[in-house]
Amino acid sequence: MNCIYCNNKKLYELKSGQLKCSECKKKFSLQKVQRDFELIEYFSQNFTASQTANKLGLNYLTVKTKFELFRALIVNLLEQDYQDKDVLEYDEYIYLCQSKK
């Protein structure tokens, strides 16, 4: 396994069960990483935060916070894609205020 922060291969296990990277010195828990992958899976399948919390046995606020984070990341990604896209004349015409009247 590699470090989730710097992709370094040298990790060592701490007494608490966490892994620590020898390069960037950051600690992380495999259980939390696995939980995040499960949350992403349920989020992508359009489960609600309440349904996901019940199925995984997690706190509702934890799931809700993660789902909000996923939505914010998606919005940032789509906004960046839109900013990088070349605007066509047709796109500009549709969104002009005068054409809405």
C-alpha cells in the first residue's frame, strides 16, 4: 500500500493501528479510508444520508458532512471544467438576458 497523501511506499504501523508515512510523516487510518470508499459508493448510487447512515451503522451527521463535501468537490470540478471550456456563440446566445424575454 502507498501513502494516500504523497504516494510513498514506505509506511509503518503505529501501536494505535494507524499507518504513518516515512516521507511526509502523516498518519491515517485504514478503517477511515475504507469508510470513505463505502460512503462514495453509496453516494454514487443516490442513497440519502439517512439511508446510508442506517446501512453502514454510522452517525447521520458524519454521513451528511461527507455527502456535502462530495457535492462541493463535484461543483468545483464542474466549475473548473466550464471555465476551461471554449464558449461557443450558440452558448452565449442562449444565456443572454435579452433572449430570455
